[in-house]
Amino acid sequence: MLITDLLIATGIPFFIQFAVWTFVYEGASAEELPGYSLSEMYLYYIAVLALGRLNNAYDLIMNVSNHVHQGQLECFFAKPISYIQYSFFIFYGAALLYYVPLLMIALWVGLSSGEWVGAIGFIVFSALSLLLCFLLGFLMSLAAFWLTKSDMIISFQVVFTSVVGGTLLPLSYWPETIQPVMQYNPFRLLISGPAEFLLRPSVALAQELIVLLIIWLVLIYGACHMTFKLASARYSGAGG
């Protein structure tokens, strides 16, 4: 499954982006295209596609949904750690292998350019984005307490990550009227934020990403706890 994810789910989309942007840049001058050069655009999509495989809450949402619908939560309520902590360790352990490609990208960028600020910042922001991904995924998964199936939640997670997260287009390519939404939403911190810092590191960008991470981590962590209390109050099972 890991090989399939890396070679097919990540490799094929990159070659599609490679072909598309090669064609786009051949037909336009550098002044007509905002943001990045062609080589930077290749690197951007290598980074965001690898981040997309890392920050994937599909299994988290499915696991919580199955535990709720199959009446298995009683077993977890009796454990010495909370259900949120349990879900975090399972999610983080499963994601560690997908962190390896990010380390390889950072190492390659650092060695090839001789500039390590962007590479090190990319590694740090990617690690922090994984924590935010868990909180977002867990918050979305709690809809399973009210829904019969979680397919809609999974679809929303995929769409938000792809569109407002920056997988579809970099921030600078969106119209100015939409850019504030693209810049300050939490999904940007999962995908395009670390990639932007890898390409063009700066103090201003680092400060922006850190502030946004702190704000969204606090808000979503609080929302997770409040929503889980409400969801647990309406949950009923048959024992454990």
C-alpha cells in the first residue's frame, strides 16, 4: 500500500502537473505568470503532493466512524488514556512513513541549493501541519455521531485539502478577491504553507505561518473537546 501511494497516488498526479505547467510556461512569458518560475513550480508540486499524502485524515475519519456505528467506544472509554489521545497515536504512527519523502525533498533542496533555511523550515512546518491535520480530521470525524455514513465528510476533507489547501493552485495564482480565504484558512497550513516556505523562505512568511498555526491549533483543539463532549452525551451502546 505504501508503494502504491508513493508511486501511483503521488507520482501520476505529479507527472500530470509536470505536463500541464510545461505547456503553460511554453505559451506565456514570465511576466504574465505570477509567483514562480517553471522550476519552482515543479518543486512546489513535488512538495504539495508529498504533503497531501502525509496530511491525509481518511483513515482517521473512517476509524472513528466505525467505532461509533459499531458501538465500540465503550472499550476505549475504559482505557487509561482518552479517546482523542488514542486516535492521535494511531494517526501519527501511521503517518510517519509518509514523512520520509518530505525529508528526502528537504535534503535534496538543501544540498542542491546550499541554502538550508527553507529546507529546515519545511521539515518543521510539515511536522506541525501533521498535528493540525489530526485535529481537523478528528473534528470532522465527530460528525459520525450525527450521520449514518461518513462519506460526505471524507469528500469534504478531500475537496478542502485540494482546493483551499493549495494542491490545485498556488496562492499567488488565485484572484485577489479570493486570496484572503486561501491565505488564512487552516488547510493552507497543511499543504501550501510549508511548500511556500521551502521555495522562498523569509522571516515574514515564517511569522505568518507560526501565528496562523497557533491560532488554528488552539481553536480547533477547543472545538474538538467541546464537540466530543456533546457527541459522547448522545452516544449509546450495548456495553463493552
